[in-house]
Amino acid sequence: MARVRVRQHVNPLSSKYQQSISFPDWSQVYSNLSLPFYLDLGCARGRFLLQMAQQYPEKNYLGIEIREALVDEANEIKTDHNLTNLHYLFANINSSLEKLLTSLPPNSLELVMIQFPDPWFKKKHHKRRVVQPEIVEILAEFLRKDGRIFIQSDIKELAEEMCQIFLENPNFLSLSPNIWLLENPLGIMTEREIATLNKGENVYRAVMMMK
């Protein structure tokens, strides 16, 4: 399959991405809805989740991505691998997250992953970043009591901001006293993570837990 070329940056606040979306009948997507869900917010091409779904089949995996062409490509690859514990969904996290989580089986959300999100460096664009207080509040409402948030970025300022927003919410605390984890606790790395480490640069990782 030819690699799909798409825009690197998509403004989630533009009117183009504010339309409400419909969700599939999850019982027709996943073979076992009783499995806990791992949610990857901004999954890009979805290769990380593809590996997770194959190596750890005891979980259900759902990747959310705002670039529709990447979602279509990822679902084709998932189908080629005959995976029934993995799906990719075209959606805007900033406007559709609550409706999405409401559509999933109750008390099924075990882990949320936010990996190398778009930094939107200009201050006037910070409101476009994925991690906002409103998003954190929604995640707190739907995460299981043993639920976790896994954050990583190669930009320290962005990683610090994401952690700060989560820790300002009374429902979360940091798993590590020093915040940054030296190793990826999931055992599988994203393409961006591998590229960053190969360049000898730092990856800033943290896990937030429900109190």
C-alpha cells in the first residue's frame, strides 16, 4: 500500500472539524466488548496501536485521528491483519471526546495515551493543543478508578504543560515523584519516539493516575 501524504498540521478549532460525528456499533467492530479499552488520542498513522493490538490482545484499542486519510489507511491495514480488538476513528478530540466516551461500554476506559501531540508553538495557538482543562475533566469522568494517562513528548515545555494541567485537576496524581520516566512503560515505541531517541534527543514521559 502506498503511503498516504497528508498535511502535518490541522487546526482542530476550524469550522471544518466542528461537525458532529456518528460512532459505529462497537459490538460490530470489536469481538469482545468486555475487554478494557486503550485510547490513543492523535494516533497519526496508527502503527503503534497496530503493534499493541497484536502483542497484547487482551485489550481493545481505539485510535482517534483528525486527519481522515490516515484513519482510512490505518483501518485498511487493520483489516488486512484480521484484528478484531483494534479500530481507528476520524474525530476531533476537542469537540467529540465526551460523546465518544459516552458511546463506549461503561467503566471500560483503562488507559489514555497522548503521544507527541502537535505543539502549536505560537502562544496564540496554544488553545489548539490537545490537553486542555476541559479535556482533562472529561477524561476524569470516564476513566476507571484504576485508569491511567500516558503522556510523552520530545518538547519539554509541552510535556511540562500537559502534566501541569492534569495535576491541577483534583482527580489526578503523578505516578512518578520525579514525573519523567526514563523508559517507556508500554514496551512499544511510536515512530516519533524511535526517531527522537535515534537522534540522541530526550523524550519526556509521564504517567498520571486517578486518585
